[in-house]
Amino acid sequence: MSMLIVRGLSSGYGKIEVLHEVAITVEQEQIVALIGANGAGKTTLLKTISGLIRATAGEIEFEGVSIAGRPAHDIAGLGISHVPEGRAILKRMSVLDNLRMGAYVRTDAAVERDIASALDRFPVLAERRTQMAGALSGGEQQMLAIARALVARPRLLLLDEPSLGLAPKFVTRIFLTLRELRQEGKTILLVEQNARLALQIADQGHVMERGKIVITGSGRGLLEMPEVQRTYLGQSAA
């Protein structure tokens, strides 16, 4: 059974429709990348899946359960964690307290163990666990945002522009982390302006234009497609 199925999805902001009958499928233990120009609808799609924006038409199924129209906290409780563009960490709280907030939908006894695991994954956060999150660098804040999402034990992780504005060393670390997560069996839907890096790690990719999916293929297949190379990778078609 596919983890996430989106069919005929439309949504937007007020009277402005941004998504037009979008359809995608995300299989378990895959990384699926969404690429496209700014304003193509990528962020709107993630927000609609996670319940931050209400769909105006279409279906969203997560592990066989319809979630279109459900409130965001219900969707999070089902196992979808959303790391938004801009990270949205709690800057006046410590690193450790930010991680604890990631477990707000959990009631089991393994939260502290998972926080320890997140700190092991990002040693720089362990070193700064008592610091205010707002004092971290941009790359460290992105690591914290991802770590906080992982503490929720998501079945599906939605990542919106995780490399945006980061120094190259942090971009490298973030994408190494995404590879590790896939190897551990995590499922990720990724929005990323760095199309080359996104497609290099993606099992499946979709190109969005004007609120629609216009090209779909494997990550490697899209990397080799002349139209994608010319428009999104800065290469001239051979």
C-alpha cells in the first residue's frame, strides 16, 4: 500500500487557487522530490497535505486514511511531521526544550531516548543543548528543526527547502542526513530549490509549474532529461 496518495488536489489562499488537480504518490521508504520555480505551488502542496491549508477539491490519503480537511494537529498525530520553510524553531526556548516540543503528540515513555538519539545524530546540538535556539547559526537551526520533527517519530517527513540560505558545509550535512534517514527506512517528501542535490538522492521526482505537476520520473531520469537540465540544472541540452 502506498504511504501517501494525492488525487485531483486543488487548494490556495482565499479566492486565489494555487494548486490545480495535483496528483502524486509517495511509496514507503522513498524520498520523493518536488522541484520547480518559486511560486510553482510546492510549498502550498506541503501545507495542504499537513493541514495548514484546506483543500478545495480532491483527495489526500495517508496509509489508506482520508486526511483532506482534517485539522493540522490531527494529521500530525497520525504520523506526518512538517518542517516548514524558514525552520520555525522556538527561538526563545533552549535546544533541548525545542526537541521536547517535537514530542507533544506522543504519550509513550521513549521520548527522552529519542531526544538522545536526535542529539547523537547532530552532535553540534548536543554541545549546545542548553543554549537558546535563536543563538544558533542558520545551519544549526535547520538541524534542530529536522531533529525536532524526528522526535515525533513521523511515518512521513515533509521538508520544505531544508538547504535554503545555508553555507555549503551545512548543505552537505543536511543532505547526508537525508540519505541516512532513507537508509533507516524513513519516508520523505522534499521540496528543494537545489534541484540537482534533491534529484540525486530522490527515488522519484516531480516538476511543478503553475500549480500543476508537469513532469514525473525517477530522480536519475529527471537529472538526465534535457528539459530539466536546461530549465532547472543550468545546463545546455546536448
